[in-house]
Amino acid sequence: MATGIELFKEVTERLFAAKKALLMTHLRPDGDALGSCFGMRSFLRHNGVHSEIVLPSGMPRRFQNLCTGTLNAAEVHPDEFDLLLSLD
């Protein structure tokens, strides 16, 4: 059985090996779910991984002025991504 350090190493290797990542969260996302997605997108982009966020139920109205740059589900072609992260 893998140790915590071994699992962490495997996850980080997979993150940095990706060329294009799709990030998503649950329906009707709250602030912490959106923060996780936008934070991870920023981190991945800073490390050279092209990243996009898709929100299947759309951006909640109360966050529309704060959070921009997401895709709607109709714009997503899953075969274009080599990594999928579901965040909360």
C-alpha cells in the first residue's frame, strides 16, 4: 500500500504531465467550490498546463461579477483534455 508521500508524488506527477486540464465542480457551486476551481486553474496555468473550468449548471448569479472565464457544458469536448479534476 502506498504511503501519503508516494500518493502525493503520483498526483503531482500526473498534474504536471498534463497538457490540457478540465476542471469542474458540483451543480450550483458555492464560493469554496469556485475558489477551488479558480485557484487550481491559476496554479496549473502558472506551471504550464492549459486549464479550463466548466460549470454544468452555469455561474451562480451572485458570483458573476467576481468569476469570469468559464466554459459552458456545450463548449466542452472531453476528448480534447488529458486530465479531468473534480473539485469542491
